[in-house]
Amino acid sequence: MASQFQPSRSDQAGFNIKEFVFKYLRFLPLFILSVVLSLAVAFLYLRYTTPIYRATGSMILSDEKPGGGGKDDKFQELFGNDRSKNIQNEIEYIKSVPMMERVVRSLNLNFEYKAKGKIKEPNVYKEAPFYVETLQVKDSIPFVLPIRFSNGTSFKIGSDDAVYTFGQAFSTPNGSFRLLKIGNAEPTAEYMITWRPTAQAASQLAGGLVVAPKTGGSILVLSLETESAQLCADVINQLMVEYQRGTIEDKNATTRQMIDFIDGRLRLVSHELDSVTNQLIAYQQANQLNDVETASASLYSKTEAADQQLVEQRSQLTNLQLIEDYVGSSQNRYTIVPSALSIADATLGGLIGAYNTAQLERKSLLESTPAANPRVVQLSEQIESYRRSLLENLRNLRRALNASIASVQQRNSSAQAQLRSMPSKLQNFVEIKRQQENKLAIYNFLMEKREESAISLAATISNIKVLDKASPNPVPVKPTSGSIKSIALLIGLIIPALFIFILELLDDKVKSRTDIEKVTTVPVLGEVGHSKEGDTLVVTHKNRKFIAEQFRIIRSNLQYIIATIEKPVILITSSFSGEGKSFIATNMGAVLSLGGKRTIVLEFDIRKPKILSGLDIPKKPGLTNYILGKIRLEELPIPVEGYENLFVLACGPIPPNPAELLLEPRMAELFAYLRKEFDVIIMDTAPVGMVSDALTLSQFADCTIYITRQGVTHKKQLQLIEEYHTQNKLPKSSIILNDVKMGGGYGYYGYGGYGYGYGYGAGRGYGYYEDEKPEGILSRWFPFGKGKKQTKKKATI
């Protein structure tokens, strides 16, 4: 029958949104206070935190492709490398400290200008009315120059009383400087000028630089965050300019090395050509061979073609030897190889191009990464492999040219035989003349290549194009008002919620009817609210207050348990002392007596009897006197003043052996007499969780009411109730939750904890129950001074 007034356990197992809301709503003042404090902290943070600005720019990296002219175009051969870009390497190159140092030097960012305020010191880059010119810096340690203006034109340095004006040099322990005016300074303005060495200033800026490629392209997006919007934009724009200059310098480095190589060869060949020419002139003058060219024209016509071929092949052989010596030298292991010059071999040109590309990539990578970097080591091994292949190819070409020269010489043997028949003077003249022509051909070739290299150097352009220049954005990226306030609001809600959650987690006390129904299957008979009355007996004939009505509800629910029992004996117990057994027993007796039932309340908590003292009845003989045979049964019932059908049976003197006393055979005679004389018998017994008295008396009981108290009874003690119920140690058990307090945020007690029933609006002026003193919102949420004792009043019918 209990299920008729108890919700099913399946209803209680799930999440109860109303219970959850009310549990936290009663802590609404704590939430409000936490949110207010969090928003106050957020306001102070927004008010006094230095804002951070961001500027963004973008540029595109285009790969250089060889121009027209075919694979034998000597001008394109001069470069000897592929300028395709590795995006990740370029990003590291842009973010490197050496690249940022160029920006620092270009923009003179060694000095940082800040205006001194009461709390904040904002960055006033390009907003200060002056800039500092460095005359001498004595050390590379960062230092600060405090500038204090006494008026618009004069100022002091730190605590120094000396007064300076714009343009006047001044000295500090860190060096010599002067301030140059660019605007009007406010009187009494103060500035903090911080000087940092170039490397430190560049490292600080590079740390905040972000370079990211756009997906699927060669576009790089550069962004920087600093305390000045103008500084962000200037650094990004200057960085893109310096990167363009850097790429041009890298490409010109190859051409300059080519020119240096050619100049060296020109000096050597020029010296050799002068020597051969002087030898030729001296030989002509000594042997009077001024007309030898006309005389030997017919002889040379047969060998002219062969000689020309020999000159070209020997020139190529010389160039091969030069390149082989250059590549084979350990001093040139990590330098760019000059072009193949006049050697029209596709394999050689490809090897030189790959070799130079690897050298340039290694050089670029070393500017931003250490030599031990795995990529640098990999490139070094790749360069060594190219070098070995290049040397092998040069040796093969040299062998092929030697074979070709031998073949040409053999074909020219007949022409040479004719020359041998010439006079020895003419033959010597021809040999010297041939040496001169060979040297002259090499000299002219080198001069041509030098001019081509000079033109290439002058015409070099960057393959970096700026798409979008950075512009100052006056809106800070952080802190942002919306996000900070949202975070503060969230923190303001989380902190008290977490605090409450931890309290609930650590609190093992019963708080509501739901806590009981989650642990045990014992039906809950009802709930009794917190009594503000001074009297123990709160149920009277004329009392229509909420707590009195709760006892009437319990009386109605009790009928489902004892409906078939003619004169029920009700045993009331609890887990331990202080849970309100005597209070419940007394008022249960009162409410049943008001229903016309002749009711007696037995003061059977022999160790700590409280029934008589709660009713202001003096101590009288009772149970112990009866057991000892000192009083008759008819003398035991004591009528309660003001109640026609309510009686109590006193405990009597407290015996030394209460447990054994309850085992006396005269107990059966007592209950037989009581069942005969009374309609309802209520036993207020000792706590079953502490002593065995209640279990002993349960043989006389028809049902058991187990008292729990909100905020006092431990949840683990509910397992004891469940154990007694399942093992039938206590008959027809049910539970009453006592001392249910209405916390701030709840609009009602709500019978059964579900917000329905008679509890709605109790004491709030709705007119259903007897008026009670209204309790304001502040007093409910801030219950200060509620613990004052109230004057006891005698309950009357």
C-alpha cells in the first residue's frame, strides 16, 4: 500500500531538473556576489591592462624560370642554379633574428618609448614629441632613460636636477645622447625610454612574429602583435622590404663570385698574352719577318680550319682543368662553382646547376639554423655527392677532348709536314703566332663573360612581390571586452557552483526525500518542517499552521499502513539521538487523538526520556515502577492537559539495566492492558542504531516509523533502515523526514519534495493556512539572527 503515496524508485533514479535548480537557486546570493566580484576584476583588468594590437601583411613568392635563348644560352648559364623556393625554408629565413636585426637598424627600434602613467605605461611609438639620438653607448646592457618635462621645452633625466633642452647633449653612465624635438611636449609629462641592443630588440620582435602560408599557394601572410598599432604595421612593412633586399643580395652573391673568378683569370691570361705578344714582336724584329704573313698565306689556308678547331678544343680543355681544380680544392668545398663557360655539355651544366642550388639553399638555411640541423647535414651530404659526380664528369670530358685533339692533330699531319719544309725561322714564327692567337681567344671569351655578368648584376630584381601592406589597426586584439567579460561571468558562475558541488560531495547528510528514496525501498510516510515554535507540542485543535498540517498529512498516509489493524501499536525509533523521535511521537499522538482516537504515548526511551519534559509534565512513576511491582497498571496513564484523548506513560526512574528490564514478562501484561484501554499506542523508543531496545520492543509493534532528520542523519545510516526492512526485523517500516528547512530560493516546501500537495505558499500570505509572520527575501537568503530562542507558549485546543 505504501506505493500509493510514494513515487516509484525509477522516477527518482533519473536527473531531476527541478531539484537541481532549487539546490543551486538557494545559493543565489553567493552566485550574485561571485559574478559581481568577477565582473569587477574583469573591469579592472580591462581598465589597466596594456592593449595589444595586430598588423597583417602578405606577399607572394614566385619561382624564377630561365628566360628564352635555348639550352646553349651563355647568359642563362652564368647563373648556374635553380631559384625555386622552399616555402618552409623561406618562412624560417623571414622569422630569423638576423633578418629582424635589419628591420631594427632600419627603423631605429633600439629605443622603446613609453609614457609614464599612474598605473599603465602605454607605448608611444611615433607619438612622443621627441626622439633620442645616440651619440655614444658605453655598454651593450639594456638601460632606461627616465625623462621628466618641467615645461614644453626643458626636461630632466631621472633624479638628476640638471635641466636640458631639445638638441642639447647629455651624458649618463650608459653613454651620451640628445633629444630632438618633433612635436610639443606637455608640461610635467614623463616618459620611460628603454634602450636594448639590436640582437635583443630583434629577438623580442621575432618572438611575436607569425608567418603562415596560404593553403595551396606561394602566398605568405605575416602578422605581428605589439603594444603599438603603428609599430606593428611599420615592422611588417619594413620586414617585407628587407626580405626583398635579402633575396636580391643572395642572387647577386653568385654573380659577384663569378665576376671575381673571371677577373682573376683575366689577370693571368692578360699577363700570358702580353708575354707571347712581346716574344712575337721581338722574334719578328730579330729575324726581319715583317712580311711573313703574306708569304705564308697559302700554307696556312690548308691548316686554318684544323687550327681553329684545335684552339677551341684546347680552350675547352683549359676551362675543364680550371673548373676541376676549383671544384677539387678543399677551400671551395662550400662555394658556388662558376659556369661551364664555353663547354656545351648538357650533363655538366645540369650537375653545376644542381650543385649551386644545394650550395645556395645550405647558405640560406645557415642564416637561421645551426650547422647541426638535420636539414643542413643532409644538404652537406648532398653537396658532397654532387661534387664527386661533377669531378667524375669533368675527367670524362677531359678524356674525350684529349681524344678529339689527337684526332684533329692526326688529320692535320699532312699540313704540318708542309710547314716543316718551311725555313726554321718561319716555322718558329708560326708557333709563336699560334700561341698568341690561343691566348687572345681565351682573353676575349673571358671579357665577354665578364660583361654579361656585370649586366646580370645590374639587372637583378627580387622575385618577392608585396600583395598587401600592413596598416595600423586602432582596435586591440586583446584584451577584448566581450571575451573578458564572458570569461569573468563564466568564472563567476563556475566558482560558486564548484564550491557548492564540493560541499555536496563532501556532505554525507540527508537533505531531501529524494536522498532517502535513492538508497532505500522503505516508503516515506511524510516530511515535517522546521518548527519555529517554542513548544514541543505544535499540533492543536485550532492550529492551522503548515507544520501542523504536515502531521495531519502523515496521519492520513499512516492509514495506508495500519488500515486493517484495529488498535495499532506504533514503534518510533531513529539511528541515533537528536533526530526528533520524541517530538514526532508527541505530535503524532496529538494528531491521532484529535482524530477521535484514544491515544497513549509511551516514554520507552528509558536512557534519555524526553516526552514528559517536552509537555512540561513533572516526573511521575512509570514503566520501571510497574516492572518492579510498585504501581498498578491503572495508575500509569497520565492525561495531557488540553487534550481529551491524549495520554502519556512515563518512563519512571532510569534503571541501571534498561535492556534487561524490557525483557520482563510483565511487558506483555502491560501491552495487553494498553490495547484494551486505548485505540492507538505510540512507543518512543531508544535509537535502534545505538541500542537494541527498539528491536526488543518490536515484538509488540504493528508498524515502525523511522525518524530521519535533514542535515543530521547520514546517508550511510539509511542502509541500516533498508537492512532492517528487508530482514523484517522491524514490522511495516516507514520513514519520516524531520526538520525540513526551507532554504533561500525555494518558493515552497512541497510535500514529498516534488512541489505538489498542500505545502504551496505556506506562511506567504496565500490564506490557506493560519497566518504566520512573513519572511522577507533578504531574511530567507541571508538568515542572520534566526537562531534566537522564542518564548514558550502553552499549547491549547
